[in-house]
Amino acid sequence: MAETPANMGLRLAVPRGALLTETLDLLDRIGIDTAPVRENDRRLLFAEQGIITMRPSDVPTYVEAGAADLGITGKDVLMEQSERAIYELADLGYGRCTMVVASQAGVDPAADALRRLGVVRIATKYPRIATRHFHESGRQAEVVEVKGSVELAPLTGLVDAIVDLTATGTTLRENGLVVREQIAECTARLIANPVADKLKATAIDTLVSRISA
Amino acid sequence: MSDRTPNGTRDVLPDEMRELRALMTRMREVFERGGYGEVYTPALEYERAAARGEATRASSPYRLFDEHGNVLVLRSDMTVPIARMVASRFRAAPTPLRFCYFAHIFQGVRPRRGQSRELLQAGVELIGAPGPQGTVEALTLLCDALEAAGLERFKVGLGDVTLYPTLLRSLGVDARDSETILGELALGDFVGVERELARLRMPDADAELLLRVPRMRGGSELLEGLNGPLHDAGTGMRELLGMLEPRTASRVIFDFGLVHSLGYYTGAIFQVYDPAYGMPLGGGGRYDDLLAEFGRPLPAVGFGLDVERVHIALRAEERKRG
């Protein structure tokens, strides 16, 4: 059966990057033909299939505005953009990662900074998650947002520790960093636009039940 | 910096203003025909008046002092000011009282959302008319106003704020856990609802029911065969549906997961959806306890529409029609 979101009247936002392969595998399993997406690395809009592809962090933006009815993205993205008015419908289970605080091995420079300076400097791509985590645990933190490899920041003295997502911990280890705290477990999530969720309830429920089966 | 407007506010120029005016004129005709006279209340209220309705809702984010040191707030909705007005200016007037308004309200903005601080709301308050008759009148007026505005494809989601809390209580969930679960539901986080239910280690059938009910939304088929703790809610909604004219009934979808962030709602609540716009265009519901806070206990119902969103949806519908 070559069922697609399009002929169910839906448009689905699919994340490129680390979650792409498992997302397409999931769609294949529930009978949605993803061959065109797999074959076209550069195309973004697959109107025939009702699939659009984008960076994971853009998925909530499209879904909130209703430019996509449904989307798949990581819980890390949803935590960082927690103000988005979207529905989180299902935990898809794959893409499991942990949001952690990490610093250089040995005596924890973060703890030392907190004790002696009263404030810890943190580099991260997730400034809001980092800010919230330190605030909720009663510690003052100065959060530095970086766009590229976060691991570099503590090695060069820019910061005392980092907040980042890790799957296996390999990259951290290779850069001499150790996990100090776990903030949250993150997996891929299915999200929906709240208006589409009401007006296209039957199609969305059908898709969700197939995904959850 | 002085040459631009504050974040979340904007200027409206003649072409847009003409369209907004025309839209509001068409809605106002519907309201006036229904006996809803237009009122305007001050943008500024004393904090202590505004606070009465705010026991459980987000308070106005803008406060200032007057020359005597009184704290004033910019109104964050029109329902509370109209409740104050009714209790003071219509102390002994016969009920029901019917008012409509077209006014700006002010709200806090969440970062990165491009949200408005100042938004133009069109709405009505029907005071002294209990449910279900009052609710039917408000729903009918809501749909007629949206049709007069020119929208063709909108739907009104109808729910009841007491439905899910009642269900939680009847299944033995205590007040604190209920609040946590309702909080997840208000955020639209169904994964969070499932996680919290799993934490409570309740019988599978109960957890399954609590997970399924907020996902129940659709036509009147939803109201069939409701039993146990859902029996009363189903009966209430069926009665309401039976009292609606077909033109209004055809616009209604039932939504058992509808929750509202405004704390003063006490029963039926509604939310307006249009497939041409990704966010609700407005909403409303019954607030049978609010007037008592101002010393004139009366059942009441009302709704408010975001005029700019109605305008955006109208344009999108028109473009789709070509």
C-alpha cells in the first residue's frame, strides 16, 4: 500500500540530520513510501507524499504556524522551545540521547568556580535548557551560546562546563570531558498543530495509532 | 529606538484599517440585532478591581502608578471589566444583560513568538442567563458573527472545563496529582500526561480512560454510549446540541480535551478554529462564579475573538477560493 500523509490530507515535517534515517524507517514500517525522500538529498518539499524536510529545530516553527500538520523532532528541541503552542502526541522511542552537564576530567572546574567565584560559566547550544537547569538547582550560571562544537569551549578556558546532548559519550571522552549531571533523556517525538489536531482528528488518530502499534 | 513601536505592537495603515472596520461593522450588526449593545470600558483599571477576577488566572503584565500612588493595570481581557461594570452600574437592572465590545486588550509576550502585546478583541457577554439556554445563545451568536465576517470554513470546538477534573476525581486521583496532569494537558503534552499516569500506578483500564478522553474530539458520534463518570458530561452536551439550530450545530465539534488557561471558566467552553490559520481565532465559555466576586452573583457566558486573526483567516480563505 502506497499510503502517504498527502492522501490522508496531512503534511508531515520530517527532520534531516541524525533523526532522518530512523524517521524514514518508521514511515516505511507504517506503509508510507519514503523512496523519493531517500533518493533526493537536496529537495525539501515532497508535495506528492505530503512530506517536508528541514532542520530538527525548525520543525516546531512549521508545526506551530500550521505550515505542517504533524512533525517529528527531538525532545531536546521541544525543551529548548518550550513556549511553542504545539501538541506533543507520542514518544517515538528512537534517537535516544541524554542532555548532560560535562566538564574536564579531574577536579570538576564547574564546582570549583561555583565555590570560589559564585558563578559558573557554561557553553551550550541549548541556552534555555541550561539556564533553567542551573536556576532550578539554585546555582548561578553565565550561559554562553555557541553554534559549533561545544566541546572546544571548556578546553580553551572559555567556560567551566558545557550542557550538551550525548548519545554514546564518545565525543565527550575523546575531548577529555566527563559527564557530571544528567538533565533529561531525549527521544524523537511526534508533534501536532493544535488546530489541525481538532479539524483533522480522524486522519491524525489513524496515523498515531499506526505509529504506536 | 524611538522611531519604532515596542515589540509586539504595530501601526495599522488605511488599507488594512478599512478592512478591519468593515469586518467589525458586519460583526457588530449581528451583535446589535441580537440585542447586544456595545460598551467601552477604561483601558486602565484599579489593580484591586482587576485582581478579583484574577484569583486563578494570569494577572495583567502592565502596572503603573497614578498621581495618588494607586496601582493601575492595563486590562488583559474584557470579561473582568464588564463584570465590574455590571456589578456597579447595573446593580438592580433586570437580567439577562447583553453587551458587546470591540476593544484592545493587553497581554505579556513570550519571547521569540512574535506575539502581540496589544490585541483587538471583538466579543460579547451574556449575563444572567444560565446554561444551557445562555450557552446556546452565545454559540449561535458566535457562529453568526463569524459567518457575517465572511468566514466559511470555521468550526467551534465545544468542551467542558469540569469534564476532565471530574473524571480524575471519580477515579481517585488526588488534588495535587490532578493539578500536575491538568498542567501537562494545558501544555498539550500528551506524552507528559501518559508519564504522570504511569507514575500513579492506577488500574490499566482507568489509566487508559484518562489517556483516551482528552483525545476524544469530533462530531456528535462522540456523545454516544458514554457511561460511568462520562455519563453526565455526555448528557449535558447532547442536550446543548439538541437545542442548537442546524446552522450552528453543523459548526460544532466536540472536544473532551479542551482545557483553558483562564481560571474563571466554570462549565462549557469553546474555541474557534479555521483550517486557514494555525492557531485558534478566539474562544469563550461559561463563568458562573465571576460576577459573585463583584457582589452580584449571576450566571454568565461570553466569547472573545481576535479580530486580526479573523482577518488573516479571512484573507487566507479568500486566496484559497481564488
